[in-house]
Amino acid sequence: MKIIDRHLLHHMAGPFAFGVLAFVLLFVSANILLRLTELVTELGLSLWTAGELFLLWLPGFVVLTFPLATLVAILVAFGRMSGDSELVAMFAGGISFRRLVVPVACAGAILSIATAALNELVVPACNRRGEDIVREAMLMAGKQEEGEIFLKDRAGSQVFLVYADRLDVASGELTRPFIVWFENGEPAMVTSAQRGVWRTGAWELFDGVSTPLNADRPATSSFETLEINLPTTPREMAQSARSPSEMTYRELKEYIRYALRQDRPTVELELTLHHKFSIPFACLVFALMAPPLGMRSHRGSSSIGMGFAVLIGFGYYVVWHYLSVVAQQDIVSPFWAAWLPNIVTGAIGLGLILNVRK
């Protein structure tokens, strides 16, 4: 039986590599090259920097291609074996169709785990480095100040707008922080300082002034040190300036807890969190659906299998995108929006496998 397993995987390897390459080229031409062209035009990036950005952004799109490439590989492999009557010979030799599904499902599970690992360990780091390069280029072009931080925060019933020229996460220090305090939705006081240092549970400001805004004649008061009840840590401040694509699963969960504490909407963040694993595990559900669809005998199996895969994959991602939009309207939860396409596709695949009487 191990010979048959190797034979199946051998038939799948070539179409899988072709599928990854084809879909990567599709995503690259539609996304990466377009953004790189805009950055080169607006910021004057060198070709070397543009090439580095290309390589850094590539893993994020490769992750999206693995489920579709898995679908292509299995459809083409089973279609070719069916067209060459190899499946008929196997069935005549007493090998059941469900036995043939086992190595395919195992391959799909391994690809799912590998894709999830790539999506967690490689993609956020690459995206973070890529965005750092873009920010540095914007700084050189005079379109962004170095290390600036701007965020809206909350502590109890008080709302803050916090701006600082620079944040050093390692030392927990803000450079020239500027804070606007709100009461009942109206600005009540402005506090500025030369620097701020994170102490456990609060920030301590040095060499600054506070000016009330709700008095007829505001009286500015100076201070050498002032402790403010602002529980946002330096790491949380840094995360607020980063996009979800730059965060790992753990960092994203921490940021969601922080956003909930600030009464901010978290649907988009939760969708991103669940998509970190629901998209990779589409490899497994496609591995269950593809064998019964690909076993029909036909000629030209490679082109037909590729077209069939594109059609199924397009339908899958349309449903995936629609559910994401519905979740943002609070009609379904982010969990079900992320995982329902996999659950439905996997159920259809299992149903098709059980209906094959061989």
C-alpha cells in the first residue's frame, strides 16, 4: 500500500508546485507589483529596496495559494489517474476509493499545519519588517515623523488623546508626550511634558505643564513630575500603531483584549485572528472534497482540473468574503464567519466520499 501512497503523492507534487506558482503570479501581479509601483513613484524607492519589499510581502500571498494549489493538485492527479484507467485497475485489485483518500487527507493535514506555521511564524515578521521599510522611506520623503505615536485611549470614565514624537518600547519612554483629557465628550485639559516613563500601572511625566480648557481664564500649572492614571503599556501603544497583519496570534489576542477594555470595535480584529487558522486548514477540507470530484474519467485532465479548481476556489473565497462582510455588520459572529466555509466544504467532501461505492 505504501507504493500506492507514494504513487498518489508523486502525481500530486507537480500540479501542486504549478498551482502555487500560477496563483502566486496572479496575486503578485494584482497586489504586490501595484503597491510597489505606487511606492517607487511616490517615495522614490530604489530597485534594491523594492526587491526586498517584494520578498518580504511574498509569504503573505503564498499562504493564500496553498489551499488552491492543494485543490488543483488533487483534482489533476485523480483526473489523470481516472483518464488513464489507473483508478479502474486499483479498484479491480481490491483497493477501495476511501483507502486512496487516506494519503490525500494526510497530505492535506500536513499542508494545513505547515501553512498555519508559515502564517504565524514567518508572515507577521515579514510584514512588520516590510512596513518598517515603508515607514523609513516615508520618513526620508518627509511624509512621516520618526517614531510618532497617536492613539485614543480610556481609563475608567476618562478619555484621552495621546500624541508623542517617539516611543521606545524597550525602555518604556515617551518623547514629548501631548495628552488631551476629555470629560462628557468635551476636551477638558491639555497636558504636555518633555518625556514620560512607564511605571507599573501608570505613566510618569517629567517637566511639563497642564492647562484646563473648561475655565474662563485657564491657569497653566507647571510640574516636575506628574503621575497619570493611564494603564496602556508601551507594548500596547506600539501595537496600536501596527496593522493586524503584522501581529502573531498571541499579539493579536492581547490587542483584542486591550481594544475591548477601551470599548473599541473588535470584529475586524477577531476575523483576522480566526483567519490565521481557518485559511490554512482549507487545505484539509479541499483535500476531502477534491478526490471524488477528480475521479471522473476525462481527457485533458490537467486543464480541466485547473479550471475546476479555479471555479471551486473562487466560490469558496466569495463566500468567505461575504461572510466577513456580514460579520462586520454583527449578523454572524467572527468565529462562524471564518470557519463556516471550511465546515460546509468539509461536510460536502465527506458526503461525496461516503457516496462513492468503491
